[in-house]
Amino acid sequence: MPRPPTTQQFVLDELRRAILSRELAPNQPIRQDSVAHELGVSRVPLREALKTLEAEGQVVYRPHRGYTVAELSLADLLEVYRLRELLETEASLVSATKADERDSATVRAELRAVAEAAANGDLVEMIAANRRFHFAILEPADMPWLMRMVRTLWDTTDAYRAVYYNAPANRSRVLEEHEAIVRAFEARDGAELAGLLQQHREHAVAALRATLADTANG
Amino acid sequence: MPRPPTTQQFVLDELRRAILSRELAPNQPIRQDSVAHELGVSRVPLREALKTLEAEGQVVYRPHRGYTVAELSLADLLEVYRLRELLETEASLVSATKADERDSATVRAELRAVAEAAANGDLVEMIAANRRFHFAILEPADMPWLMRMVRTLWDTTDAYRAVYYNAPANRSRVLEEHEAIVRAFEARDGAELAGLLQQHREHAVAALRATLADTANG
DNA sequence: CGACGTAAGGTTGGATCCAATATACAGTCG
DNA sequence: CGACTGTATATTGGATCCAACCTTACGTCG
């Protein structure tokens, strides 16, 4: 596996992974010295990577007090999904009017990638492919500012997505829903597409609500 | 004027100001050494500030090639306003259902601040007060993720706002529209509020379109 | 005369070192 | 006994220095 071109990009990837896997727990202060040593790099690229994560809302920064991993409350989670609803609905409507055959082929390829990863039981790859699948649907809208925001919103909830995909029932429902979504996309039916994506998200939210309630009790 | 607590915050403010005033022109490479010397600081806090601006889309970064000021095309401008429409409409609707008397007082105070700055011919203060006015309207919605995104969208178009406010006719229309907006806010009429804000934005877009067309020709 | 390779200079990327601030603990005073 | 203050330590913030990469100009070859 080739290391990214710059160290700070490598550090950024590692930090995202660590936050996702709870290796760095929410509210935990990030000791720059220890993390830098752990990754075998200096503090400078680490600090630049943390600045990026701060702008994305993944960590919070207090001057002279350092960075801590952001805690995502239930309210935050609901807000993030509401914002995804607003932005992705817009993007899918526009995308349906602009997409061509090449876009359909890309989406269909990603659909297969998700299904394949699911069949192989490769959760990490399934999450990555799922992301590519959804972004491939929105990409034809050609709205770079929107895409940037949607990407940030996805990043913040990556940790929860891992939990969601852990349950086999959730995984199979995801695959079924993806099939319907692709059909709407290929039919260029924006309203249908937006509606299906909305249901897709609502199912995830419902499941996550239940999980969070469980965690809070247990 | 007290300097901010950290140097990087100071640098961030200075960079925003420089980009806004076209002191740093779009597509112009940002030579870290010269800018750092100009501000009397080292390159480290400058680089951290640039990372923040990169995440906001104000500058673009190419590894080993450095940062350049982002160019905002007409398509970008229209997209940014479309996204503001989506997000601010949502926020204003929620805000109308949650706001209390204290919020009304805050909004009204900012309304006066804008009018006062306009009367004094203080454009910089007018822009700042206008921003506070609009955010005070959205704040009661209590949606921090949305506010963060809206803030970013405002930041990217600050340069254009300065142009817009330069025309006296635009300024007086802004003040009139603000009056109506406050009335809807105090009446807790979400639909009316959202509609008025939308018109408010559309007027700005129309004026900016005309300005950009002029600039392109001249 | 044009195109490619190469070398030199300049700019960014990263590491180390020093200064400034916050935190924690101990000692003292009310 | 509790609260405050002063000090020591750990951690972050910033400056300087070195390495890696990109760019550009020059020379050479086709």
C-alpha cells in the first residue's frame, strides 16, 4: 500500500480511521506529542491535519487547550441527517435531469461493488463502496459546493455507519433499497429517486436511534 | 484594538480581509514567505490559517504547489446562493417556531445597527452588522451544523457583498426589506419570513449578475 | 530551429527547538 | 476546614532550520 504523497494526508487518513474506530474516543483530548510519536511523524503535519478535521467538525479546538474528539449527540445526529435530506434531495433532483448513460454505468458498477463486498463479508469495503455509490448518484448534478458539504456530513457519521452495517438485517435491506434507487436513477425519475433516498436515510436514522437508546440503557 | 489570543487567529482575520479587499487576487499564488513577513509572523501559523480557509473553499491547495486564492465563477455564485436558499429557508422556518422575546430584541438591535452604519456611510460596519442581523434571525433554530455551513457560504461571497453595498440604491432597498423581515420574525410567521428572505437574496443575486456581466464586458 | 534532458534555484513540506499559556498541586491565610 | 495564591510541570503555540519537490532556464542533440 503506497503511502500518500504528503505526510499530512497520511496523518489525516490515520486520524479519520482512529476516530471512526473509537481508538480516539469522543471528548478525549488529543495529545499531539504522543499521537505524533505513534504515527512516526512530527507535530507539524499532525496539527495541519487537525485543523482540517476541526473545520469539518470532527474535532473541537480550544486555544491553548488543544483538540478533543467531537462528541456527536443525538440532536447532532438528527440535525446532520436533516441537512443531508435538504442537500441530497436537491442534488438528486438536479442529477436526474442531467445524468447520461456513462453516469448510469458508474452507478451500476458501484451498486455491484457494494453487493460484492456484502457477500464477502467485507464491512470496511462495503462502507467505502456504499459511499461511492451514493456520491455517484449525486455527482451528475455538478454542484461542487454541495458535494463538499455532503461529504463533510457523511464523514461525521461514519462511526455510526459502521455500527449500522454490523447487523445482517440492515445490510440486506440496504442492498434491496439500492436496487430500487438505481432503477429510479436510470429512469431519470427525480421525484421517485429523491423519495427513495429519503426513505433509505430514514431507515438508517430509525436503526441508529434504537442503537443509541440501547447503548444509553446498557 | 486588541490582537486576538493566538497568532493564527490574527493571521486568519488578516487573510480574510486581504481576500475580501482583493489585496490577494483570485488565482494568485500565495507566497508563504512573503505573506508571513508582511504580517510579521512565522510560516507555521500562516499555514494553519490557510488550512482553515482551504476547508472553507476560500483558497485551493495543491500539494507541493501551494495555495491560490479561489476563483468564484458565476456558476459557483449561483450554487452558493441556491444552497443558502435551502439551508436558510429551513433555519428560518424552525427559528420562527422557537424564537422568544429576547431573540426579537437581539434582531431588532442588529436592525438598528445596520441602519445606523448605513446612515454613517460606514460600509465595513454595515456589512458586519448585516451579517449579525441575518444570523440573529437564524440562531434561534438552534442548528449548529447548519449555522456552520451557512457561515462558510457567507464567507465565500463576502467580496461580492462589498460590491453590492457600494450602490446607494441597493443599500436603501436592503434597509426597507430588513424592516419587513423583522415584522415577519416578530409575528413568528415562518412562511412569510422565509419568503421575504428568499426575495432578499434574489435581489442580491440579480444585482450581482448585472455587475458581473458589466465587469466581463468592461 | 525545435524539442528534450538536465541542472540550478526557489518554494513548499516537515522536523526540531524555544516560548507562552493552562493545569494541578501544595502551602498558607481567613 | 475551605478557599485562594503561588509555583512547578506538562502541553500547546510559534520560530527557525533542513529536506523534498516543483519550476524554469539553459544547453545539447536531432
